[in-house]
Amino acid sequence: MDTADILEKAHKSNIERLLEEFGARRKDEILEAYNSMRHSTERNAKIQEFTPIFLYRTIRETLKTSEKIIIEA
């Protein structure tokens, strides 16, 4: 298995974990945010292997923050 396959599986796993945590009702939001940030991050990353970790953490924190705003509103 090459690096591209491993990275693709990691990204898919990240999205699945985010959907489990934040719910399928936010699927479009999760996919849009993740893929947009992925494109930008991979383009600028010097070490591609770490991008799934950073993306997951960033998107998760973004979703938690926006969830708090929705609840407080």
C-alpha cells in the first residue's frame, strides 16, 4: 500500500469520526469544511503524512465552537 492510499484512508476515517461525533445532520457542513481545508493544507504542506492529524483537530475544534454558538443563540 502506498502513501497516497494510506492518507486517503486516514482522511476517510477522519470524516467518519466527525460524522459520528457531530451527527449526520451536519454532514454537508463537515464535508465542505474538511475538503476545503484539506485542499489548502495539502497544497502548502511540506510533510503530507501529518495533514490528516492536523485537519481532524482543526475541523473538530471549529465544529465544537460553532456548535456552542448555535446553542447559545
